[in-house]
Amino acid sequence: MTQNEQPVPDFAALLGQAQRNAVHLEMRDVYAVGDESTFFADFKRTGQADLNPDDPYWADWLGIVRETVGRGVVMRRARIVSEPVTDYIRWEHAVTPLNLGAGEQIRWLPRPLASDIALPGNDLWLIDDRLVMFHWFTGDGDWAGHAFADDPATVKMVSTAFETVWNRATPHEQYSV
């Protein structure tokens, strides 16, 4: 990390500080975070995604998104994916309408189109072009840790990478899995 690495705040509190924008860059083809396992397993078994925004699993996140967007903060998420996509990405694509309905903007970039982009080594959130929250995962895709940095060089690198991905990526409504 950087010299300015700081302890990671509660994520809802971090988004609560956002005033203009919050962008999320996802670069893995599989995540295996425990709180998603039941929904993902159901999707693999049935081919159907839970799109009930009132389900307790979705309600907390969607509430945070609605509150953040309701304050005028623009939330964008870009996903770099391998093709053909994994079952996990197929599930993510299927549940993305929930995020869109809450106000997030989401785009998809096939991995070969990212080959010449200098990308950060980890998934991240960038808040107001000043705070970067990095996520890292185990090899199996479970949470392994978080930290954030605010040094200008890291913020600039992350912002440039995200904007390049965003500009090349396909809006969710036009991307098929």
C-alpha cells in the first residue's frame, strides 16, 4: 500500500462521506464471499436470480445506493470480465438490474479490451476522486482485507484506470452474457 494507508471505515459511512461520485472497479471472474453463497448456489441450480429488492440480502445494499444517489452522488461500477463468462459473472449480470434500479450505472469490459490499460492490482472503490478503498481477496475469492489510500499518485492512477475502463466498456443494457 502507500505511506498514507489508513484504517478502513465502515463502508456505509465511507459512502456517506461521498459528495460527488463513487466508482467501483471489479476485475475478478469469481468471487466467493460467504454472504452471496446461497443466492449464487440457487442461481446455479435453477438458472433464476433473486430480483426481489426487499429481500433482506439486497435491501441493505440497495438502501445505501438509493441514499447515496439521492444525495446527488453519481455511482458507477465497471466490471472487467473474461469471455466466455463464468457462472458467477452470469449471476452478477442477472442481478445487476437491482443495482440499476437503485441508481448505480454499470458497464462491462471484456478482458482483451483491457490489455493496454495500466490497472491497479486490486478491486477498489474511489470516492470523490480523493479516497481509494482497495479490496483484496483470497485465491478462492473470499474477502481477505481492505485498506484505503489518499495519496495523490494512487488516486490519479486509479482514476485514470477507471475512466479508461469506463469509456471502453459496454453499458449493462447492451452487454450479453
